[in-house]
Amino acid sequence: MKKTIMFACLGFLVSVAVATPVVAQDLKKITMTIPRNSVFVLSYFGARDAGIYRKHGIDLEIDARPFKGFMASLPAKETMAATYAGTAAIARINQGLDWVIIGGGLTVMQEVFVRKDAPFKTIADLRGKKFSSWSTGAGAFKAVTAAIMDGFGIDVQKDTEFVQAAAPALLKFLERGQVDSMFNISSLTIAAASQPDKFRSIFSPNAYWKEKTGYPIVWSAPIVAWRSWVEEDRDRAKKFVAATHESFKWLRDPENLNAAVKKYGALAAVKNEREAKTYAKWFSEGRIFLAEWNREVVDSQWRFLEMAHKHGVLKKVPSKEKVALVLE
């Protein structure tokens, strides 16, 4: 009887040991680079830990880097697909890189903030004033530049006293009144929005474009991939897009957001409960992430690119038919 039980247990253990590698072999390995101090830390790490990527057949490895290192990773093929700065990706495509846009991503959630006690009511009031940003090359900055030119006829680099400085310094500059307005990275946008006693928003690029087309601007960071990687295994690319879109939706649930912030809040630069609550509020209002990529969405985003080209923010607009791939 003991021998029978021992053999049965041994057989069970062997079957488990054999079955486990088979499951692992079914998963498709993808290495993803993301920028630290961003909401992507919460969506990618949180959703991966929750099993969303494995559910879609993806074994996701995440490399969280400083922004400069993140931006270098896709051109260097250290990752073959990423939620990458959108207008920067378009510029690279125009220069000859064979990249494609295959999914939604981070919308231009950043807004233009002024001090609460400042006299400015709209962007038009900032002509000749100190407009500040952390980068002129970031996708979100190029997007807000185009939206402001379209809505107000102002080129913030020419028609204001433009100030560029490190992202953390900008918030201090605005608080001290050393600049008149601030356009900052996502985490510091949340930091400003979570202090309504000190700061207020006077322009939302997302709201501006949503009013025109029904969709926000995805060019802060859509899903960008090397065409060769997509063609090598289209099913893998499709599963990755589906999982990433689901990760965006997953983070909108307050319980999931709380869990992600608890574990990864420091890496995402969520500094306190007030900022966590602001994230929750913005997610509930649909102000962060575009979790779909279909022909209607593509049309709205290419319309934005055409507008940015008209105002000289982009040198040219690549073919929508060639560059925008709908995999779902």
C-alpha cells in the first residue's frame, strides 16, 4: 500500500515537473523598456504581476530606465516594441526607420499649469511670459506645441520667454514664481494637480483634441514597434497590444491602482496619498491612456499629425496606410 502511494505521488510530481516547462514554452518572451517616474511603471509592473500578460501568452520582462536611456532603447533594438514618445517616433520614421504604430498608449495627460493666484486665464495670456517645459524633444511637448498653435496661434518657443529645465526644478520654479507657467512630465503633472491650493490648469491638450475629434491625443506614447518584429510573428505582436491595452484598463480599477502604487509607487514617483488620489480621479475621468487602436482612432490621430505638420511642428506626415497597423 505504501509503495502504491509512493508511486502515485512520484507520478504526480513528475507530471507537474513535465507540465510546467510546457506552459513556459507557450509564452512569448518580450523585453520592455519603460521610463522611471512615469505612470507606465504602474501599468506595466502592476498588470504583469496580476498575470495579464501571461494570460495573453506573453512573458514580459520590464527594464525601467531614466528617460534618456529609455529613449535610446528602441532605436538601438534593445527592445523591439515600446510605448514610445509618439512625435519623436514619427520624426524617426520620417528619417527612414522602419517603425509602425500598432496600439494606443499614454495620452497627452500633461497640462499647462500656472500658480493659483496668477492672473492668466488662457494660453493667450502667456504671450511674452515665461513658459517652461522639461524637454523640447518629448512627444508630449511637441503635441502641446501643435495644439497651442492650432488653438491660439502662439509658438511657445518663439512667442514666450521660453524656459527649459529639469523636470523637478520646474515645479519649484513655478511655486516660487520664477516662471509663469509649466508643462511637465506625467508624475509632476499629477503633483501639481494634487495641490489645487497652489496651482491650476489653464490648458489641456487632451480636452482640446477630444472636443474636435472625440479622442484624446495619443502622441505622448503610443505602442511603437519595428516592422520586422511585427512581421516575424504577427500573433505575438497582436497579443502584446491586447495585453497592454488591458493593462491600461486594469489600472483604472481603484483596487488595482492602489495595489500598484503600494508596490511600485516610489519607482513611479507617486510621493503621497494626495497624488495617488489624483491619479485615481484622473483615471475615473478617462484622462490617462487610450486603450484602443482601430481605424476611427487612427484617423483622429493622423488628423492631429496633419495639423502639427501644417503648423511646422512636424516636417512631414508618413503614410497612414503604411505606418498605422491595426492588429486587433
